[in-house]
Amino acid sequence: MPNTDVGLPGQETLLASWEALARTSSGARLIRSSEVAAAMFPAWAPLNNAIVSTGDADLPTASVISGLRGMYRKAGVATWALWMPSRTTDLNAPDHPRTLDGFQRDTTTLVMRADLRPGLGRHDSVMRASLAAATRAGDEPVPVAELGEPESVPGLTAWVLVRDDFAVASAWSFLHGTDCGIYAVGTVPAWRRRGLATTLLRHILAVAEQDGARTATLQSTRMARSLYESLGFTAEGRYEEWISQ
């Protein structure tokens, strides 16, 4: 019997956000069972991820892996990522498992959580945008005229921060019950180290708190950890990510 109680903080919010995003992408869907949750996005490669519902001492069974391969193949997805949840909060701790047949080890993301409080404050430079524009604005400046209309999916919001009539930082948020998930935080390289991500996140958290959220959750890279800690986030676990071969 699989251990299904290892879900990390924000995991249900993350899965719900994938369900919401699937409504914006052709052929996308989320498949859930007691052993795994698999997001399938034929037209949006970075979102092809599966999270296994196993504890630190357990591995996904061969039948689970085989089933995932078959589902992704049927969906026309050649490459996807398997996320192994762990309560380990040390990014330097050894992996479990050390190897996984048919997969190549990829990144590790740190799961972080914060209790929300009033007073973070909104900022006039932050505005809503379309998901497509926000996706671009993490990599390249996007003219304000090209930000598009925000999607009308309940709970899902794409955000950008504007400087000199260009969006130069971005993120998505998803409100699920009283938790706000924050995803895909990015700043155009030439605009980094100016505090823009901090301003953007403070605005998102302020709106979330005013909309009823009491916690916020996210996945952090090693580089971004200090930024999130400055906003009150603490490490709760990690996802060890493996890419299918």
C-alpha cells in the first residue's frame, strides 16, 4: 500500500494550479491516483511533471513508472519530469534514490512556506497580464501594449512588474482555499539585483492576504532561497526531480 501522507506543504495547491492551467492549454489535463499525480501538457513542455505519492523510504513501483510512460506517450509527450517529494530541507543532502532506471537526475527545488500577515503593501508598478506575456517577461522585456488580457480561470493570476513601459519581472499565483501558491518567478537578466522580485512578491502576497489567504507556498532554487527567506518563507522539504529518458 503506497504511503499517501507525505504530501509537502503547498502540494495540493500546486496540483490544483496545474488543473487550472490545463484549462488554458490545448489537450492538457491532470491525472491523479493514490500513487501519482501527472500533469500532461502536450503544448506546454515545462509543465509535464508527475509527483509520486511515496514516502522517503519508498520508490515508485515499476508498474507506476510503466503506466506514466504509457500515459505521456499517448498524450504525445516525449520528455517529462518525475518529482520525488522528501521532507529533507538540506539541498546538499544525498538523493533518495541515488539512481532511477530510465531517468536522468535534474534539479532539486526547495519547498518553502510562509504565514501571511497584513502590511506587505501593494505597488503601482505591478499589474495583471496574460499567462503568455508573463511567461515572456521572465526572460525578455515585454512592451505594456503586449501584456494581453488576464485569463478568467478562478484563482489563477499572472503578474508582471513594469519599468519604463516594459514588463521586466513576472510570476503566477494560484489561490487554493487559504493557501496561495507562487510559481515561475523570473526577472529579465539585465534588470536583476534591483529588488524587483521583492517588490513583485510583496504585492502578490498582499493581494493574496486581502483575498483570504493565510499561507503562501512555493518551490525555490538554491539561488532564490535568500530572497524568499527575507519575505518570511521557511524550508519544509524538497522535490528531487528526474527527467525521463
